[in-house]
Amino acid sequence: MTTERPTIIVTRRLPDVVETRLRELFDAKLNIEDKPFSREELIEAVKTATVLVPTVTDRIDRSVLSQAGPNLKLIAQFGTGVDNIDLETARNRSILVTNTPGVLTEDTADMTMALILAVPRRLTEGANILREAGGEWAGWSPTWMLGHRIFGKRLGIVGMGRIGQAVARRAKAFGLQVHYHNRRRVAPEIEQELGATYWDSLDQMLARMDIISVNCPHTPATYHLLSARRLALLKPSAYLVNTARGEVIDENALARMIENNEIAGAGLDVFEHEPAVNPKLLQSNSVVVLPHMGSATLEGRVDMGEKVIVNIKTFLDGHAPPDRVHPAMF
């Protein structure tokens, strides 16, 4: 490495404390306006940066990486998912990729549990009724705004990694029966702690659950994992919650099922074509939609920034960054 301060290009606005530290340590070029980079701006960034700090909304594909300059040695992703980065092309060009795992686990699990509660109990629907009526309503009634209890229901978790396990712990505390499907069965002691039942067949699990929570990453193998065929396996009384990636679910198929009352409801924090959302989902009272807020806590964002800084500093000091991503991991 040269004695010059390396050029770090950050594609989005980060918390002040993170940006200040980046400026102290490196020649950091910040995105003050917080306007997403265009493809042309991303190409210009990879041409000049030593380290690129993108977010999950920046598409760092082959066509972008093919124009990277010789100085680009590290892509330090501000986020856990790396499906926006062509990992194979990065590897072929000797560009390391890091991410920020672990620090968003509890925040995302909190949001997942919030949706598991909100959809069956019709929370946003009730709140909207009061707002639209100017706070005036007829008062309590024994048969008005009836939802469904979650205690005793079966929760099927798709993806039993850090977040899936954190969701399971919360669900167990609420009296849900925990079931899961995962690429690999988790250790027996984890199953025992969570009281979790493993299903090697996703199809069989989907057909028997009251609530499905999607907590797996988006990879080529999980694209439309919940396809139209698999969604049709769900019971008409089932609820679907997704705080992972929108691409895991066939959103058009889900929207048709919601429109035809073939599923009881859904809680969605992510969407297949973000920031666009299928209008049928927005129009339904049985769907709670959130603008990708699952990890949106100040504490979580600062922790993410600190991981980015550690990865950059470790790499520039000539050591292996702690959160290096390998294509085989996904």
C-alpha cells in the first residue's frame, strides 16, 4: 500500500458518527445529498476508488465491475445481503467483498415479530380506521375488528440462520410452535433450546403452518423459492411474513392470492421490485406493508458503519478483513 490516504467512495448517506470517522481515517468521498448513484456514477466510482462502500440498493454487476480501475481492491458493503454484487466477477478481478453480518439480527427479528403480531390482529387496519374517521368511532363492540390469536399457532421459519433463530426465540416466548426449513439442519442443542421442529421438505412444511416467516438470503437458489406453486400450498387461513428479500417470493402470485382471498394476509417489509410495490398489495386491508424498515434503527446503522470501518482498516493494514464474503457462502 502507498503512504497516500486511500480513496473511499460512499454511495449513500450514513449516520454522522460513521461519516465523521471515515473522514478521519481515509480520504472519504461522501454522498451528502443521499441521492442513489446512477449506473454511470457507479462506474465512475469503481474507476477511481480504492474502496467502494455501497449499499444493498446499488447494483454492482458485471458491466460495472468490468470497468473498475486498478486501484479498486475492496468493496465494503454497508449491509448484510450481497445479492446486489456480482461476487464471481469481483473474485475474478481480485476485488475482495465484505459485508456487515450479525449486527442487524435483533432489529430485523424485532420487526419480523412485529409483523407476526400486526397482521393477524389487524393492527394497522384498526389504526387507519381511527385516523380516517378523525378519531371518532362507535366504540367497543364484541364482534368488531376481530382478528386471530397467535398463541398456540404453528410458525414455519424459512431460513434458520442468525435472524431465523432470533425470530424463533421471540416466537417461543409468545407461545408459538416453532418449525423450520433450512439448507442444513441446525445443531440439536439449538433445536432443543428453540423447541424447533425441522422439515427437510419445504413443501410439506408450508402446507401445515399457520404463519410463514421468510428469513433466508436472496441467492440464485432462493429466487422465487416461494413460487406460485408453493404459495398455493399454504392454508387459506395462513399468514405470510417477509423481512428478508422480496425476490424470494413470487410477488405477483402472492398479490393474486390476496386479491382472491386465498390466503388470510401478509406482512411485507421487502418487495420484489423495490421501490415499486404491487398495487394489489397496497389496496388490501389484509396486508401490512412497510418501506424496508426491518433494520432501521440508529443503533443498527451505527454498528453497520463500525463494521465497514473495521473491514476497511484491517484490509488496508494488510490483514484479512473479518467479514470477507466468499461466493460459496451464498
